[in-house]
Amino acid sequence: MVNDPALAPFDLGRAATLAPKNEGGLNIESLAADGDKLWIGFRNPQNTDQEALLVPLLDPLEIINPGARAKFGDPVALKLGRLGVRDMVAWNDGFLIIAGDYRDRFELDAKPFRLFFWKPGTDPNDLGVGFGDLNPETIMILGEGDKARILILSDDGQYPGRYGNAFRGVWLQPTGTPTAGVRTQQRRRRGNRYLERVSISNRQPSRWDRRDRRQCRDGKRQLSWEASEFQSQIL
């Protein structure tokens, strides 16, 4: 891959000599299935036009065999607002992509995250969803068809004022589907630390919910922030 002329604008040879979270360093953060291949998403580096890099792995099942060599397809440079790929997942006839800075979210001058919809062969579409103080690490689809829901997990381990390993999750789903609420919230003390557990039910949001609705459109389906934000301390 380092010697592939198509990847020369990304200077992967130099990137491999730098720390992953340094500007221009080599940092792979995303794998997304697309039929028989996998899209490899790079958080870092970008090319001289500050585009993000996707590389298709064509033989993910064969590569695990002894002596097998990886077969890569043509790389794709994406215009993600000068951001890299933090995670992506198949959605409808394309992909939802969380785009983020090479820096950590809580570092000075880090650019805010954005959410894009991308269909191979087209330019990514910024869905206009702001993430506020979230530090998105993962986007996943739960359920199928009209019941499909989008869950975004935020890594809050470096969140100012918090301690230990922590995360938050926010549902993002098409408008018009039933909202989900927090059914129970429990705290269990261990020493001087707490474990919060939140279970989600398919009913109207309860008084525990924190609402932050933001409208966006991918040309087909409308998306909005839904309630059901939760967090947990991993003890």
C-alpha cells in the first residue's frame, strides 16, 4: 500500500513514521462491510487537498489464510470538511460517516465532528448534525427496516471533570418513528465510584430524557436527535 502510486498524495510512508494522533500520522479507525469487501477508513493522514482516505479491501475472507496477501481496490478521497474518518456504517444505499479531527475532541483547536451520508460514486453529503460536546467513536445500526435505529457512542475518558473510562450514547433515527425513553436508571456504589445503568424501552420519553432535536436530510429520509442519552462508568 505504501508504494501504490494512487496513494502517493497521502504519503503513507512518512505517515507511518509519525505518531497516529500527530498531524499527518498514520491512523486507521474504521472498517465497514460492503458486500464482499471492507472499506478501510483513515482518520489520518489526508492528502494535500485535505481529503479523507478510504481504501477497499477486496479479499477480507481470504486474507486470514496463511501466506495470503491483501488485495486492495482503487482508493477514494472524500471531501469531509477537512476531517478524517472516525467510523462509518452501511445505511440504506450508502454509508453514514462520522468525520472528525486527527486531534482528540478535548484538545485545544480540535475541529468539531460532523455526520455525512456517502454513496459510492458521489460526493459526501453533510447532514448538518452537530455533536456538541460528544466525542464519537462508534456508529452502529440496531434493528432492520423501519425499526432500524442509529446509535452513536461517545468516548468520554478524557472529558474534563470526569474520571476513569466513561462513555455516552445518543440515538439518531428517522423522524416519525416511535421515540424511546429511559425506563429505569440505577446507581450502585462501589467504594467512592458509581455505576450507572440505563435500560431503554420503546415508549414515550420519560422525565429522565434529555432532548436535543436537530433536523437534517439525506435526500430521502429525515433524521433527528432522539432522546435516550445515557452514560456509564466502567468499573
